[in-house]
Amino acid sequence: MLQEILTHTPLWVWFILLFLVSRGMKASKDRVMSFKSMVILPVFMLLWSLQGIYQHFGMQAAVIVCWSTGCLLGLGLIFVFGNKQAMSLLPDGQLHMRGSWKPMILLLTMFSIKYVENVIVAMKPALKTEIGFVSTTCLIYGLMNGLFLANLLRVIYLTSIKNASTPPQTV
């Protein structure tokens, strides 16, 4: 059965896995990033999550509430327990990110959740209407997105503080 699942997985799914692993490897080392490059991963994960939710469950109120609840929970976890020294804004506006394996774990967890959810729905399409499955899946997607979005919000916060403390330039 596992072989059947793997052979019926579209090729593009494995390219997404390679992309996520490469991003996780980069995140394991200290690096300097621009704001634009920092935005790519959280936005990709957000869109990928919302695409899956829309495709399988639609954008019903209960779906959005479960996803939003998970997202707020993820944001809260990072703001309470996250490492505030993991990122800093450099004078030139670039971001210094300390290396960590946590992003790799989050990326592979999100990939696994999405992969398993797709396999389960393909095998038992009726689950798309079961409230327990739908709410749990949306809550987990939201939680994972909240974890990713927390870093993006921190970057926006750091950038806004720097911009607020910089005197306006006259021309």
C-alpha cells in the first residue's frame, strides 16, 4: 500500500519537498537575509495551506474559525516561548538570522501533515465533510501557519522600529 501511495504521488510534490529541505538546510546556519527573502517562506506556506483547505473543505465559516484559532495559537506560542535573539536587524536593513534546525522540523512537519491529509482524503473522500476531521486539519494548518507567520511579524516589527527611529531624509 505504501508503494502504491508513493508511486501515485505527483512529481511536483517531490520538488516541493526538495525546496523545503533546501530552505531548512539554509536555516540551520547563521545567515544574512533581505526582507524580501524572509517573506518568501511564510507566504508560500500560508498560500499552500489555504489552497489545501479551499480545495478540500471550501471556505466555510467553521473552516476559517478553526484555521484562525490555530493560527492565533501558533502566533501566541512563538511570542511567549520563541527565541527573541534568533533574529536581529542590521544597520543596513538586512536581517541576521541565527541558525537553527527548528525551521527544518516545522517545514517537514507541515509537508508531512499536508501529504498525509491529501492521501487520507484521496482514500476516503467522505472525510471532507466530517466535522472532526475538517476542524482538526484546519486547526493544525492554522497552528503551523501561525508558527511561520510569527517570524514574519517580528521582521515587520523590527523594520518598523528602525524606520520610526530614523529621521526623515530631506531632498
